[in-house]
Amino acid sequence: MLVGLLFSLFQDIGFNHKETQNLFHKNPSLNFTTTSLESLTTRLLSLRSLGLLSLCHSINKQPEILTAEEIGSFLSFIKEYDLEGEIKPQKLQRLLIMTHPNYFAGFERKVRLLIDHGVPLDKLAHVLNNVNIAKVFCHRTLNQIERAILFLDRFGGAELIVRRPALLNLDLEGQLKPRIGVLTQLSGGDENAVGTILRKLPAILTYTVEHLQNHIELLRSFAGLSDEEIFKIFLVYPNICSASKERKLHPRIEFLKQCGFNSSDIFKFLIKAPLYLSLSFEDNLSMKLGILFKIGYENKSKELAIALGAVTRTSCENMQKVTGVFLSYGFCCEDILDMSKRHPQILQYNHESLDMKIEYLTVDMGRHIGELLAFPAFLGYKLDDRIKHRYEMKKKIVGDGMSLNKLLSVSTERFMKKKSPAEMENSVGGRKS
């Protein structure tokens, strides 16, 4: 009678009579009279709640998921932590099919380590969806997992794991320690600084020791940089590791050398404009070079390289519009060249903001456009918070003849304390009266 009820139960989820017979043959424990129909029904309902793409297929491939105690504990864990529907069904199906139930022993205790070490509960599904669950939580021991998490705790721990769960896939002794070791050695043993790099770009640990060392050696031998300088560049821009050594790093450092840069110049340039090493030449740098040549920069000159570095953070379209704004106000290419040599950043400013500042200078302040030739840095200050604010504070006292440089370049503290001759006179007059 029990067997008949079991046949009926499996037929309800899609098995035909022959498939059910084969299932009983694969998992003899289903034939035992001690098998509880109620517990089996509960197990099937739990499996269904995972949203598996094909429950029948999963059971056929791994019949023991119906009876193994370890699977029961695993399903209880999923329910207890509200992970039903949160973990990708295809991932769970592959896990159940490809992993023997015995390997699920202690699963909850292993995953619980993540929570104990700071991974928020609401990020648990994200971590499990982006990690090799079988490799990390089924085939590794509790001790192995804890040692890896404790090691990562020294450099950011839970934050690293949440941002890059795949780090848990890496072997502690063969991958994590050697790769972090390369960065630690480069830093002179500063683990806090290494942690800063890892938190900026956890994916840096996906690169092999050989890959990291090759990039470092190129910066040492070809660019002439010290380990301290190289590490500072890594701190500013860890993505340097993703730039091809042959296609990008070597030719772009070679270009800087051709422009007359020595190792000190190269270091200062890369600290300020590290994107230079990663941007596409065809779709980005070559177009920007074309605009710089049109303005009047000489090929392979130091000024050209400095200007190219200054425009790495803007688009080619914005750069073209910036030159268009200057031309519309009567500047010629020679003027733009002169201003950008004095203040290279003007070529990367937002063209709309640039237009508003020039209009305010010439209309509201009544100043001559030519003053920008002497003080192009005016265009780098915030219009409302700096330019308008200071101009309105001083114009009634000093008048319209104040120096733009003195008005804007002094610190806020000095600006608020500094008194003009007119203010001094008013202050003295006030005391006398």
C-alpha cells in the first residue's frame, strides 16, 4: 500500500510509471516500509520551493536528494535564512545534481562563518549566488573556510567578500596568500595600505602572481620607478593591472619618454592621470591628440603629454565643445593653446559650465574676456560657491577693478580675514566715530 501511495506521489510531480520504477531501483531506500510518506511529501515540497527548473530531472540525476539527511539539513538552512527564491534556481539545481549529498554535511555551520565575520544577512544570497558553492562550502572543511576568512579579515574581510564573493573560490595557500604577498612586499609591509587597494579593487586578487610581478617589473625597469612609487600608483589606480603590458603599458610609457619625460616626470604624470594607461587609443586618445594638434600642440612635446593627461577624464565630445565655446567668444587656437599650457585642466571642464562662467565674467562682472589669458584658472572655480559669492562680498568695497587671481586663489580662511584698504579705512572710521 505504501509503495502504491509513493507511485501516486511521484506521478503527481511528473514521473510516469516506468520512470518511477527506475527511481525506486536507483534509490532502494524508497522501498523501505519505514520510509514516511509524510516526510517524503515534505521533502518534495521543500525541493519545489527552490524553484528548480526541472524537479524530475534533478531527482533522476541524484535520487538520494529525496532521502539523505544532509539534504534535509541543507533545505532547512535555506528556509531558515529566507533564501528560497533568492538563490538562482539553476545554480541550486546544478549543485544538487553534481554534488553527492554527503558533502552537504555541516553546510549551515560553514556558511554561518560568513555572518559571524560580518557579512550582513541581506547580502548572504548575493554571496552564495556569486561563489562556487560546492567548491567552497561542500568540499572544504570548516577549518579551511575559517582560515581563509580570518586571513581576509586583515585586509577588509566582509567588505571584500560582499564586493567580490568569488574571492572565496581562491585557495588560501596557493592563491590568496601569494597574491596579497606581492602587494605587501611592494608596500614595504604596510598591510593597511594593501587593504586600501583591495577594498578599491577586490578583483585585483584574480590576477596571478606572475601577472602582478610582470606589471611591477615593467614599471621598475622600463619606467624607472621605485617600489614606493609603483605602490603609490597602485593605491591611486589598482586597475593598472588590467591594462595589457604589451599593448598599453609599454607603448604609452615609451610615448612619455619620447615627449621628454624622465622617471620622476612619469611618476607624477601617472599619479595625476592613471587612466592614460587604460583608455582605448583608437576610440579615445587618438581623437584627443587630434584636437590637441589642431589647437597647436607640437608632436612629442612635453606640453602635449601634459595636456593629454589632463583630458583623460573627459570625453572627446566634451573636449570638442570646450574648444567650440572658446572660439565662439573670439579666442583663436593660439589663445586656447596658451591658456591650456598655463592651466591644462581647462580642456576637461564641462562645456556648459565653462560657457556660464565666461558669460558671468563678461556680463555680470563686466570684465574683459582677455583676462582669462592671464588667469585661465578662473574657469576652474565653482560659479555659485566661489566666484559669485566672493565677487558679491567684495564688489561694493573694492569695486570692479579687483584682481581675479587675488579674489579667487586665496584660501577661504585668508579671504574672510583679509581686509582691503577701503575696508581698513571704514573700520578705522568706525572706531573714531
